Amino acid sequence: MTPTLQTFLIISAALFCIGLLAVLSRRHAIFILIGIEMMLAAANLNFIAFWRFSPQPMPPTGVMIAIFSIAIAAAEAAVGLALVIAVYRHYRTTNVDHLDQLKG
Amino acid sequence: MSSAAAVIIAILMLAAALAAATLQKLMHATLSFAAALVGVAAFFFLFSAEFVGLVLVFVYIGAVAVLIVFTILLTRRDVGNDRGVNWGGAFLAVAVFGGLTLAILKTQSVTIVAPHIRTLTVKRIGEALMTSYVWPLLCVGLLLTAALIGALVLVMEEKR
């Protein structure tokens, strides 16, 4: 039995939801970033799966979008980690529960 | 594309991702995250998109995971005060997964098998990047430059 597109979409949905779990349930800023990166990887997996299973996969559109999305994810990780370091310098913590100075 | 390979890769990848989401120690979670990304890259190889798989390994494991490790080392004093898994978040994630799975299972048009394709060579990808995708490529270059300069400015020590 050869796997269908459905299988891979469910796998990537599972990866996305694990990323969502990490984002929603952890309090450490770096864990939240790891969760976001996992969600982005799941989106890339979807792009490549749709490209591979499309009837005419020869214009490599899905591959291109995946490459650009990986580049943007790298930029996002760099800025996010720089923010974590800046926040740590200022508050001496990376627990996002303690960053409540703007809370009314 | 064999079913057994897909199942094995999926189990390993999801287990590593779950470990990354739930482990208490940041360093262990980062290593599990890298393992999960190896699983994603393995899927790309399975889909005969070898170039993207290699890009993923280089960028995510070579750069992003190492960057995360460096950030953990720089913010070391503050480990171990994570209060573990919050059940509201877990419930929401399971609910989203249920909704997505239901939507995917009800969609008839995704029950297709992969067509036979010619291998996608790096030459073709390069040609596409230099012709139809040259503006997006330039924009991504600009974005990366701006993001890296922004990251440098953010972490620069303020002069008193």
C-alpha cells in the first residue's frame, strides 16, 4: 500500500499541534521559540507534500516556497533569540510570566 | 515511496517533537528539536526534494539549533523554573489536532497517490531561482540582512 497525501497531511498536522502545545503550555521564552519553529517546519512539510502529490510537479513552486520559508524562519529565529537575550539582560529572567510590566 | 519508511520516520519525528515540547531541561529539548528536524528533512528526502532537505538540515540544525544552544548558555542563570505542561494549552492543541484531522479526513481530493516525476535537479532549482523567482530571492536577501542587523542592534551593549 502506497501512502496517500492524506497520511502526510495528518502527520504534519500532528507536528503543528505539538508545536502549538509547546507554545501554549511552556513559560520559558526559548521553549516558545522552539514551538514556533516546529510549527513552521510543519508548514514546510505541507508545502513539499502538496508539491510532490500535485499532478504536474515540474514547475518547482512548492520547493521554492519551502526554501524561502526556511530562510524567513532563520531570520525570525535570529531576531527572536536576540529579543530573548535583550529581555534577559533587562529583567534577569526569560520566564514570560514575569514580563508583566505593561499589565494594567 | 514506501509506506514502512514513512511510518517509521513519522513515529521517530513525532516522538522527538513531543519530547522537545515536554522535556523539562532546555538543552535536552533543543536536542530533541534537532532530532525532529532531522525527521522533517527525512520526509523531504522521501518526497525526492533532496535539495530542500539539505537546506533544512544546514539552516535549522547547523544554524538555528546552535543559535538556541548559545542563547541557553547566555541565559543560563534562569533554568528550572518552568512549571511544566499547562493543561489548558494541551487541551487546545488536542482540539486543534482533532479539528484538522477531521477536516483532512473529510476532504476527498487529498486521497491521491504520488505521481511519477523526474528528479528535481539542483540545476533546475537554480534556473528557477534566477528567472521566475529572482525578485523574491532579492527580497529574502534584503530581509535576512535587515533581520541580522536588527538582531545585532538588539543585543548590543548599551553605552552608559
